[in-house]
Amino acid sequence: MSRRLDQLLANLGYCSRREARAWIEAGRVDVAGRVADDPGQKSDPAVVRVDGEPLDHPAGLLLAMNKPLGRVCSHDGREGPSVYDLLPERWRRRNPQVTTIGRLDKDTSGLLLLTDRSELVHRLTSPKHKVEKVYRATLDADLPAGLAELFAAGTLKLKGEDDPCAPAVLRVLGPREAELTLTEGRYHQVRRMFASQGCEVLTLQRVRFGSLGLDGLAPGQWRELPPETFG
């Protein structure tokens, strides 16, 4: 889709629209090999260059991050250190804004997806699409007998909620360690599910989102994903 040059550069986080006009006047922008001279020129982002370089992810960003403990999934600086602070400054200035696909709380680590594509956020967080998320938890007590059957039954109701949780798969890794696979994302769901049966979650890590895993990402690291990863 063709877009105004000044709007395009501003939306991709390069600069403000006013600064974009100055960049164009300075000859820093070219379109299909010709130096641009009109900020209002509508152009295909695929043929626009800034300082000789192609535009940075003009079709949208999709990232996988290994979220470290102590970081929040919020743009509000009052809530503490944010996962967005780990990203390049240009990406933090994009419009639409880069946001997380679902959230992990401050005390949860692991696989987190980020994008500026709103339709992808909606599709991957909608319960009707049943995208699997896998969490690894360590608990303060031994896993109760029959827990896997209870979680799989789809009958468990969390405190304060009328609708039962969707069926979930529990895989026991040890007396106090398990993996839980969910297809929905209620508030603090994993912790609340275990708490309903008398177990407090001591550590929690998301290890898979759909078909994606951490694949060697160290805490705080991220990698770029192809736009077609989720179709």
C-alpha cells in the first residue's frame, strides 16, 4: 500500500513528520533509485531507501523474546522496568505501537511475542483460536493426586469466575514440577489454577507459544520472526 513519505518515516519510528521533511530536503530519502523531493509523495515502502538502506520492517514487526524476571509488559514507566526498554529505540517509536501478544507478569519469565500488527494480537489472544501456550512451574508442595484429570476435565472454576477453565494438559516433571498447556489466557491463570488446589507457584516460565519455543534465547534476548510465521 502506497503511503506519504513523511508519514511512512514517522510511523516506522525514524523521526517526526517535520524531521522527515528535513531529511527529504537533505536528499537522504530516495524512491525506486531517485532522490525524493516531495514529503507528500505516495510511495510503495518496498522501494523507499533512507541513507541508501531499505526501510526497517515496513510490513510490521514480529519478535520472540525471552522475557527476564523483573520486567513488566507495560508502556507505563511507573510500573517498573519494561520489556520494551530492551528493544531498539526506533522500534519503540513505531506507530502503531509495538505491544506484547498477551502478557507475562513481573515474576514470570520465558517466551513473549511482540508485534505492531493489531490483527495478529487479536488472533493469537482470542480463545476461539485455541493457540497453545506451555508453562513450566515449580511448586511449594507435591502435586496432588488426580490433578491432571481435574485440569483436563474443563470443569475447574477459579475464584470469582463463573465460567470454568478450558481443558488444560498437565505433564508431571517431578513431585513439585510440571508443565501446563493452556489454550486461553486468563489473569494469572496458571498460578490461580494451582492455588485452587493448595499449591503455590514458586517459579513460572513460558516455554512455548504455538509452535514457537525459546530455541536458545538467553533472558533479555529477542529474535525477529518472519511476518508469515502465523499466516
